Amino acid sequence: MGKPYSMDLRERVISAIEGGMSARAAAARFSTRTAFSARVRR
């Protein structure tokens, strides 16, 4: 199993999504999985 994502990365993904970026685009930008971006958004 891989390492958990850092709080800093989580905050940047949330900021990007709240700024209007889609979960898929945020995942591509920050090199994370789409499911992670969608889950963090909730």
C-alpha cells in the first residue's frame, strides 16, 4: 500500500476544486488519482 497524501497536497487540491477546477483536472494537475480528488471534495 502506498503512502497517504500530505495535508499540504490535500489543501491544494481542495483549493483548486473550490476555485472551479474539476476533480479530474485537479487530479491531473497534482498527479493524484481522480477518486482521491473527488473524495477530498466532499
